Amino acid sequence: MNIWLLSDYDPRKHLAFKSLLSRFSAAFPDTETEFQVKSRKSMWESLFAHLRDPKRNPLADIIEIPQNWTELFSRLGLLFDLSRRVEPLESKRYPGFILKELCRHDEARAFSAPWWIEAPALFYRTQALKGICQDPEKELASWEGFRATLDKLTSGGKRRNFRALSSPGSSGSVSVSDVLPRVWGRRGGLFSDDFNRATFTRDETAGGIEDWLELAVSGRIELFSPDRFENGPRPPEECAFIISSRKLAVRAGLKMLPYPGSAGSGFALVYNLAVSASSNDQDGAASFVSWAMEPQNMAAFTESFGVFPCLKSVFEQRLQEEREVDVYRRIFSAPELMPNIMVYPTAELLLERSLWNLSLKIARKEYTREDLNRELIMAQGEADYLLSLY
């Protein structure tokens, strides 16, 4: 049985999955398993390569996908219906905000099983803010307050032994997962509420993207810097602020707040397990997904790399055990997820391409506001064309 797993900037995820597979092999010694790690881009390309030539480009039996890829690839006939094969799906034992997107179009069927979830939050070092931020919970609640505090940290030419801001997990350029929390905070989005037209250039959307790009333009975050590649996030003691979707080891002097400007709740990313419709062992693959969804297995896997389990009972238990339980309950009270509709994953790719182009211009110190306008107009035009095809 072959498994495709999405790559991750944190190597602990792959170590956790190896451990999960070892436990599965011990429980089911007659089932041979292997896994391959793929980036989001190579995963996307592999799925479409199978569509073009299934014999030469076979799919893995089990595939990890972002939840909002489910609708697209199930409509293309690549995914197997798990609704009667995985008990948590059959009984819908997931938080409501996860089920809302998973079952957007068809409550009777489910072509992937929610596995783990992450949500960006703001971590800050109390010592670094001494004398410049008297009430962090109040002053850092808004994006404007957060930016004002960043400016104070970097003003006056005073040499400090820490960086102002770190945002681990990016490929080096500004990415969709960087900008969308801020877009959501401004109540923007990539499509209109009825999904009839793209809204990349809407003030709320473009403004949210610009908010994050401005951090790069002003040097508050470094693009293509070493700590955004293989070295992982800097230790908390080296940064005044860290925006992280993963739980950090909150130790003395490091505290946590919701993402600035999120009004208490925010943005979350969900990752699912799916079974290939072309698998020669659909029963075995579905059995593995069902086993991975068992509470003890999901709990051990997600805890290993600082994310949350999607199974409702385990999710609630993990929340209750968190030191920052009140903050996490605010974050997960009503988080926004990427819509699980056919056109959305491609729209993300269009925006990702635009952000890459803009990141290169920023790194070369050639960026202007007109570059953003031009990129968003082109991406919106392509997204509108896609909508016309559906």
C-alpha cells in the first residue's frame, strides 16, 4: 500500500508519520506500506498527470490533501467515497466548522477524512516588549496596533539581541497561507459570496495582501532568508514576535494571542486523508484511514508536531489540556476555512504565482503598488475565466 504525504517545513511531521506507520505495521503485519513525500506543487502535478495518462502515472492508494482540494478531485473522479468506510465520517464526529466545508455540496458522501488542523496565532516575548507595549492583549488585538509595536521595536537605531518578527513555514516568498489570514481579517476573499466572480482586486482583499507585503517591503520580515528554508523557525528567545500556525513550547517569557486583527477567531487550514478511486486495494486503504482516525492514533500523530486533531472528542480534549486554552478557544470559535469548491484550489495557484512574482520584485527592491494591481488584475481575469467554464 503506497501513501503520498504532503511535505512540511517541520521534519517532526514525517518522523511522526513514520512512527504511525510502524504502529500500523505492528498491528497489521501482513500489510506492506510505504510512503513518499510530495510538495503541494508536485502533489497537484501528480494528480493531473494521472488524469492525462492513468497507466503511466498511477496514484498512490492513500493521498494527503488540503481539505479544499476534495471537491475538485472528487468531481474529476480521482477519489473514493469514504462515507461508509470511515466511522467518524459516517457519524460526522468533527467540529462544525470542519464539516461545513467537507459537506458543502453533498452531506451523504465524503471523499476525504479530516486529519489535522492548524491556525496562525501571535506569540510574543514579554521581555522584548518591556517599555513599549503596556497592555499587549489590547494593543496587539488589531493589525494597526501590532504594526505600531513593530515600528517601536525597530525604531531609534537601538541595537537589540533579537529579531522583531519571524514567520516560519514559508518557502521563502510570500505565500497564500501568509496573506489569507490578513485578507480574512479585513473581511475580504478570493470570490464573491455567491462564488459567481473573483474578487482579487476588491479593496478588502488587495488591502489584506498589501498589509503582508508591506512587512516584507519594510524589512520586518526577510524574504528568501535562511530561517525560511531548511533551518526552520528561530528559537523563541531570538524573536520578539512569531506568527506561527503550530503550537510553540510556550515557556516563561513567551506568551500567545490570536492573530492580530482577527476579532478573536480567525483562519485555519485542514488537511485530510483520501483514498484513490483507482487503488487496487480500496478496502485496505480505507481501513488504514479508519485506523489513522482512531483517537489514540490521531492524538499521538498531531501532538508530535504541534498541530490539532480533527476528531471532535480528541480536539476538545487537546484544547482543554492547553496552557493557552482560552486563546485557542477564541481562535477556534468560528475559524474561516478555504472553501471546498472546484475552482478554489486553482485560484490559490494563480494567487501563489502572483505572490511569487511580487516577492522577487520586493527582494530586488523593484516593487511598487502598481505591481500588485497588475498582478491581481491578471490573476482575477484568469479566475473569472475558470468560473465561466464551470
